[in-house]
Amino acid sequence: MNKQRRANNWVEDYFFLVVPHPLKDELLSSWLTRMASKHFQKLSSFFTLFIKKDGSLVSRTDIDFLYDEKLFDYISLKSGLDKQNVLKMSLRSEEGHLFSCNNCLYPPKQIRKLKDKRTHHGLMFCPKCLSEDTVPYYRKYWRYYFYNACTKHKVFLTDRCWSCYQEIRLDKINRFQEICFCSKCNRDLRLTTTMPIYSNFEYGLKAIRWFQMGLDRGYFIIDKQKINSLFVFQIFTKLCCMLNNIRLLVLDFFPLLDEYKIICNKLNLYNSKKTLSIQKDFVLTAMVYYLFQNYPNNLLNFIKQNKLTYREFIHGFNDIPFWYKEIVGSLIPPQNKIGRLISENEVVSAIRYLRSIDKIVNQKNVADVIGCHYTVHRQFVRIYKQII
């Protein structure tokens, strides 16, 4: 046993035997998996033998988001690559442009999680891109939340093998498999049937290109101003969440509104192996893009049509960019949490009126009759709860 352990440990003191060249926009886990396969090892075994790291680290953590200075130094030393080239493959290289992070352990909302049951389970990919590659590999931007479709081939990305429905996880690929084969059934992922984006959905591709261009150059131009890309992506996640939570969304002139309502209705009935979730995120990205266009008209119409308040744009938003707070404040004046005085008689009269017209008596409907906000106006809330 000891002899076997010593035999396995000898590689720790040597450089990597084969070092594949990092490809354009390649994901760190993709490059490491390709290198592990060249050494006839699974990624976990490769870590244990060559990098002096517990192999289970690969399955327990998101290696693409993990920032470990010693790990990067060690990979750089044993591969002969400059440390900056190694870091460039990590998602952390987008910090300050796509997201901000203060020693955070988990990817922020701008990065798609690999293990999130509410969204996707596997690593997203475009089968057509893999089939065109001389050497198949996975791109960094396939992990970005706004990137749900391939703008080159005009198809939706997918996150699983469509033969056995196994989610794509690079750490599960065994040593005899290439990176483009399913870890469970060995099916060639390049042959995966893709869902095309028809002409009525092409507005969403335009949105993805806009966000990608802003990220690449580090800023967006909105209302003839240069806005730091980090600020826009912080607002992007907030607006996506807000749009998703509006039950009866009104967004006149948005070209994909009917398609969005159809997707939401289908999701209420069933979930077709995550395909609908990907399409929904695709349309939400297009919506946020639409709100930023023709500024401030589209955004202002969205606020008026859905009767949104200042609080709904600001509440729960940590580290609010000053630019965002300023534009919201200019479009929706902050509400006074006390506001005008409301008497108990007004509340009682409003309740009686709603009952007289056979309308549901609830906090929101009563507040609408009185003319105040149903959660912000503290005096109203207190009187309403005392009566009901």
C-alpha cells in the first residue's frame, strides 16, 4: 500500500507532461479537463496527483469561480503558463466589469450557477460551436447569466445530454472520454439537436450582442453617457428579478411580450427539461435591453403602465450605483413614508365602497381607493390592520 502511494505521488514534483494551449475565451475547468485527459486522468484524480489538491475539491466547489492565489501560482509553475493567462480563464477575471465581489464564496447573480435546482443543473453549451471546433472546448461566456443563446448560430444553449438527460459536468468526464462526450451515455454532444431561434425571437439576440459588447469594452452608452459595465449588470439582475415577479406585466411595444406570456403559462403547467427556463431567461434579458433603449421613454412607460414605485426599484438592492439611484429618483420621486394624514373614517368608507361594488377587500385595493401606497404609508397600514 505504501509502495503504491509513493508510486502515485512521484508526479507531484514534476511539471505537467502535456500542456494544451488555452483557446480563445476558454473556461478554466475546460482547459484543466482537457489537460487531465491528456494525462489519462479524471479531473479529480489529476488534481490529487499533479496539483497536490484534494480531488474532491473539484466536485465540491465551482473551480471556475474559486480564487486561490496558491492554486493559480502552482498551476502557472507546473504548466509554464504566465499566471495572468491562467487567471484570464477564470470567471474572476471579469470582476469589476461583470460583477463585484468582496471575498464571496459563491458566484453572484450575473454568473450562472452550476448547481442550482431553481434554474439550470449543468454547464451550458452550444452544440454547433463544439462541432465547428478543431479542438472542442467550453467558453467563459456560456456561464454568463445574460448569455442564453448562441448569436453566431442562432440557437438556444442547452445544459444537458438530450439522449440520457444527464447534466453537463466536466468533473464527471472519465479519463477515456473527450470533453465533447456525455459522461453517462458517451453520446457525442456535438450531435445534440438544437432549438433554433426563429425570426420573431431575434430581438433577444440583439440584446445579447448589446450586453456582450458593453462587457467587452467595459462601458455602455445610455442617454449619450458612458456608464460603467459593472453598474449596468448590477441593475440588470435587479430588473430581471422585478420583471419576473410582476404577475400581470404590461410592456407595450416590446416585441416578445406575447411569447413571454406563452412561456410563463407553459411553465405553470410543466417544465420541459429546463428548455422553457432557458427561453424565459432569454426573453427577460431582451426586456431589460428594451428598457435601456430610447431612454428614458421605454423605462418611464414601464413604470407608469405597471404602477411601480420608487421603493420597488430600490428595496433590497445592496451597493446601489449612484447613477441608478439618480435616474430612478428623477423618474419616480421617493415617497414619503408618512405622507398625508389618513383618518380611520377614510379607511372604513373605502372598505364599504369596495363591498358595494363587489370588489375584493384587501390592503392594496383599499389603498388604491384612498390614494396612498398599500405598504409604504405607515399610518394607513396601521389603521387597516386594526380594522380588519
